[in-house]
Amino acid sequence: MKTKYMHVALLLAATLLMFSCGAPKRTIQLLEYEDPDLFTEWIDGKYWVYKNDSSSVVGMAIYFDSDDYGDYYQINLFVMNLSDHAIIFDPGSVSARLAWGRNVDFRNAYTTEEYMDKIAKKQRRDNILYGISAGLNAAAAGYSTTYSNGYAYTTYNPSVSALAGMVTSNQLHAMNSSIEYDKKIKQVGYIKKNTIYPGEGLNGYMNIERKKPDAGVLCIEIPVEGKTYMFQWYIGKSDK
């Protein structure tokens, strides 16, 4: 009997230790290589990497991000025009791929339109499920059951059902308003297609698809005015 209890105690201790340690943290590190056109700096806790030539300066920072709509590699982008003519920056041309071993998997770099569509689809699904649940609750709200002398009596009160329907309608309206507000917030700062005039710069962010496998070398390519600026990051795990 003591042996049985000892096994249970050891199992509980191992379980608690597993949960206290938690999963390994994800890390992102720039792959260092010799490049005279590359320079780095820290800004508000973010590690920025820049590449410059005679026509443009392109910089980026990257970190993990999650919201109600998924997990991402979020990148901050900076593009400055050093030429003597206007250039067009199109975030739809940004590409990303993750390589591990001999495998390569392309990851979607979401444009504003693609990301807003992703939000809308998720919210439509949530809204439909919530509407079905709220409708069923409202329909059942007018009924009450009492028990007497071994018998069950069910009665229906239309005023209670109507009140529940009004509450459900108000809840759905509030939810829809929240969705619209959320979409507006998500668009703030999300980088879009722009003309950049000589001596001017563009700054914003965009999300890159993050899924398993989630370790390897993440290569991000940013085309500007016919030239592709490539940044490579090592995605790994840390036991710290």
C-alpha cells in the first residue's frame, strides 16, 4: 500500500514540476554575416537591422506576436528613399520562408487587405456561433417549470421571452460595434502601398504567418525599386 501511495506522490510531483517549468521560450536572433551596408541599433527594446545603398535605406525589427486571430511574426518596417525620384513601396511584394534542414516552407506576409479579411472571417464565425447560442437562450427564457405532488408543470411567459430577446439583440449590437472598432484599431500603423518621395521615409508593421514547424532560419525579402533586401533570422528555443 505504501508503495502505491509513493508512486502517486511521485507522479503528482513530476506533474507539478512540468507545469512550473513551462514550455521553452522562443527566441529570434539575427544571423550575423559580413555586410558593409548593414548596421543595427536598439529602439525602445526592439532590435533594428538596416541595409543601405545609394538609393534606399531598408530596416526591420521582428518579434513574436499573438492576438485573437492567430500567432505571427510581426515585423516593423522602415523604408527611406535616398534617390532623386519618387519610388513606390508595395508590401504585397514582401515574401518570407522558413528553412530547416533540407526543408523550405513559404509563409504568408499578410497585406492590410489579407489581414483584415482574416479578422473578418474569424469574427463572422464567432458572431454566428454567438447568435445561435444567444437565440436558443432567448427562446428558452420564457419557459419555467414547477414541481408539485410528483408532477411537473411548464408555463410560458411571453414578456420574459421578449425581454430576453431584447437583451440578446443589445448584446449582438454591442458585439458588432466592438468588431468594427477592433478592425479600425488593427489598421492603425499596418503598412500599406505608398509613394515615397526623395528624402522621405515610410514606417509601419505587418504580420507574417506563424505555424509549426516554428524553428529554423526565417528569410524575409523586401523588394524596393527593383532591388531585394534580404534579412535572415534564426528562430530557436531557449531553456532560460
